[in-house]
Amino acid sequence: MFTGIVTDLGTVREVQPIGGGHDMRLVIGTSPGFLATPQPAAIGASIACSGCCLTAVDLGGDWFAADASAETLSRTTLGRLRPGSRVNLERSLRLGDELGGHLVSGHVDGVAEVLSAEPENASVRWRFRLPPGLSRYVAVKGSIAVDGVSLTVNEVDGDIFGVNIIPHTAAVTTFGTLQPGGLVNIEIDMLARYVARLRETTP
């Protein structure tokens, strides 16, 4: 479980095909201390990589390796990563930690297209087009995770939604290099998911 508060901006060092080339191992470089605090990470630790919960299968002082299955690659943007790509990183939540964003599972629901980025006062309004079937879970002033970043939805128009990104968020996440036409991982608010499911199954 995560909060959607990115704590490091990693860099992909290696992309290694595994499983007959259908799966992929990512080696991701981190900032000094990311894997050491608040307590040292261990093999098997869960780390959110641009919104995708992955398991650390190998560790170094400033890097970790994680495997992504063909299923994960087909449903996320991870298959587009190359050496040098930047990745939003967050270590898993511990009981008692500050919940600064919202509860994020790291299970990506779909991939959205970046439509535009327009300056709006001191921030930037980003607009995205959701894949079919997800717009019903997105509401104005609700929460959404975009590439693992916990954000507040500021507008919804059909399958298009918008969020505002302040300069600090752009500086410490991949929003600083994101461009219209790009693709991002989306995780809807899990509360919306369960409410919708209850409505479907309640007599």
C-alpha cells in the first residue's frame, strides 16, 4: 500500500528481457538513502514505480531490480521504459506513517493519454484522456493517481479530466519532463471502485 507521495525520482539503468523476452527486468538507480531510510529495504520489498507496485528482486546501495510480467507490461507504460527513463518512486507505507496523499494500491487500472499542459496562475493545468470504462470512477475533487502521484481531480468532461500541478510537484516527479501525447499510468480511487461494485450487486 502507498500514499501517492513520490519520494524519489529514479533513473532506469538497464532493461533486461527475461522469460523468453515476454517479461522484463528493470534496474533502477535511486538517490542515496532512498533504499536505506526510514529502514533498509530488503529483497521482496514493494516499491511503486510510476504507480506500478513491483517487487525488489535484487538490491544495491543506490539501485534495485524488479521484474515486470507480460501482463503488467500490457496494462501499463512500463514496457516503454528505456535506459535513461525517469521513474516516480515510493516505498510502501508502514503502519503509523503520515498519509499525505490518499490510499494507493499500486495496481494500475489503465493508461491515459496526455492531452495538454497549460499554465494557470502559478500552476499548470494538465488534461488527460482516460481509457474506456474508467471515467465513471473519476469525480471532481476526488483523488486519482497519475504515474503514482496522488492528485486532486479539478475537472471532468466525459473521458477527459484535469489536474493542477504546482512547481514543487513538477520538480520532484516525472511531470517535469512529461509532454502532451505521452502516456501515463492511472489508478482510480479505490473507494470509488468499491462503491461502484456495491451499486452493481445490491438488489
